[in-house]
Amino acid sequence: MSTPSNTTTHTTTNAEGKFITRKIPVFDSIAAFREWRKEQTRQNKVIGFVPTMGALHDGHLELVKTAKKECDAVVVSIFVNPAQFAPHEDLDQYPRTFDTDYASLVSTNACAAILLPKVSEMYPVGISLDRSQQRGAFVEVQGLSHQMEGIPRPHFFRGVATVVTKLFNIVQPDRAFFGQKDAQQCVVLRAMIRDLLLPITMRAVPTCREADGMALSSRNRYLTPEM
């Protein structure tokens, strides 16, 4: 979708094949992103990484800003990961708001690149929502993934650990930033980083909240005043 540039803008094409200019490069090709990443290595940059599923809110943006304070360049991924959804869950309904997300990231003045991978690249043999039908390599943190949220959602943390491992492999970050709101996820991923000997420092950033104290979440839009 885009290529690295030494200027402050980056030329790419949209879905209709028309050239557009972006302030942040957007990569939907893993190979193209890796070329960009090589240039960051040549410049000895410390890379921060914020993985997301999009539908960004102020909590996500705070992660990006925090990462920028500690790193030379911050990569944000936007990928709605099928492997962490069960057949009865909201994969199809999960909000996909790239244009708004992009504008939000530009407003932070803290994001160096956006990784927007395709499902076909992330799961080359395909991905079924039925766990019994899934094929290929998966990552599971035993002893931490089947308590609490893992009881009603036994597929969830395996899907999260798998996609985060894949994203780590692509981005090769020095530091990765997650929200404390997802406490069990933070515990699972910290253990995964430790046990797989990944050379990544994980930072759990304090939760951002609404004025009434509710933790910010992309799924808050599902709520109504009556709920």
C-alpha cells in the first residue's frame, strides 16, 4: 500500500487505485513493512509497538503517546483478529473505522507507521472461528489462559497470544505497550514474552477512563444508558 519515504508525507494508492498522500505510511503488505523496518534498524532507532484492533479511543492514543516518550519510532497495528473470536461472537459487527483511526493517530504526532495486515497473510492456511477446525501454528500460555475470562472464552487467549506473537515477529519491537485495563491479557502476554525468550520489554500503561469512571473500550459503543 505504501513505501518508505524520507519526506514528511507518503504517497500511496486507495482502493480505486488513485494516488493519495498520507502523513503516516500505512502498510497492508508484510514484506513492504519489513523494508521500512530495516531502515529503522539502519538508523539504530528504538521501536515501540502498540497492537490494536482499531476503533481507537483515547486509551489507545495514550498508549501511543507513552510509547513515543520512550522510543524513537512507534508502530501501531490495526488488525481485527479472527482467532480470538468464537462463532457466536461479534467478529462481523466489530467496528472497523480506519479513516477515523488514521486521523486520530495523525493528531498524536507520535505514530511513525501503521501496520494494516491482511487476514490472508496473518493466517496463510485460513482461520476458522471453530477451534476444532483450526489448522496451523498457534501459541497458548498454559496455566494462565483458562481462568477468569478464559472460562467462558476458552479460545480467547490462545488467539491473542498467537496474533501478538505473529505481530512481534513482523514488527520486531524493542518495547510493546498494552493497557492495564486488560489485566489478564497483560499477565498472559508477559508470561509469553518471558517463556519464548523474546527480546521485548512489555509496558502495561494505566487505564484511561470516562468521566463517570468507566474504563475506555472500543466496545463501549455497544452500551446504552439503560444498560
